[in-house]
Amino acid sequence: MLTRRTILLTAACSVAVCLSTSRFATAGPTAADDASALAFVSAIYNSYKPDSDGVRIDSGRKLRRYFEPVLAEAMNKDQENAAKHHDEGELGSDPFIDAQDWDFKHFDTAIKDTAPGKVSATVTFVNFGKQNTIVLALIAIKNDWRIYDIIWPHDEEPKTLRGVFRLKRQGQ
């Protein structure tokens, strides 16, 4: 026999279950986003082992694998123009490490949500005895992460990859 007390207790338990389920459902995608962003960044920096080639971004296809479309296109045009004129492009070093050579065995990455579909990945490592911190602004495009910008700290003020190619930063 249902009593008023049983009905109220059942209703209270149902509400509690709904609230806790919605809380975990809301937290789930963020945790998944952070994990997939961390995997994307880790795959990049795991390529920088001693005696390895690092990440090769010497074609439009490879650029589109790592960078959002507008930035990838600007970088590709710069590479093609430099090759045509037998010159060096705007980017004088590897953008992932802000150097031409590397000798580091370990890196740390911290992921921070900045907006829906956007995260900031701060990567730290010691290269040839010098502490480096590089920030990758990531954006989700069709369930994949792409680099929207890279920020390199320099003495006077930070330098950005979008700045090198004279592209505006919007909403990041």
C-alpha cells in the first residue's frame, strides 16, 4: 500500500538522482574535451624525442592536420612563396618548440577550458638547459582539435603565431 510518506520519499530520491545525473552529464563532455585536447598536444610533443624529426609541417595537408584552416592556409602560402623565391619564410623556427633544434626528454602539459570548444594548453619543457613555456590556443573543429594560435613568451612581450602571419585573434 502506498503511503504519503513512501510517495514523498520516492519523489525525493528521484529528484536527487536526476540532479546528480545531470551534474555528471554536464561534467562529462568537459572532461572528455580535456582528455582529447591533452592527447592531441601530447602526440605533438611526443614527436620531439632525441634523434627524431619532430613534427613535420612542410605541406598544406600536414598544416591542416594541426592548425585551424585560416592559419594553415596563411602558413602554407608563406611556405610556397618562400620556396618560389628560394628564401626562408616568416617562421624562422619550429613553432611547437620556438627553436630550430631540441634536446628534451620530458614535457608537462596543463589544459584549461577557456570557452565551449576552446582550451588553452600550456606546455613546459627544458630545452638545452633553458626552461620553455609555450601556450597553444586550441579550437574544436568537427570533433577534432586544431591549433588556433601559439603564444611564445619573449622578453618584452609575448609573440604569437597569428601575429607572425598578421592574422587577427578573435574571441580567444
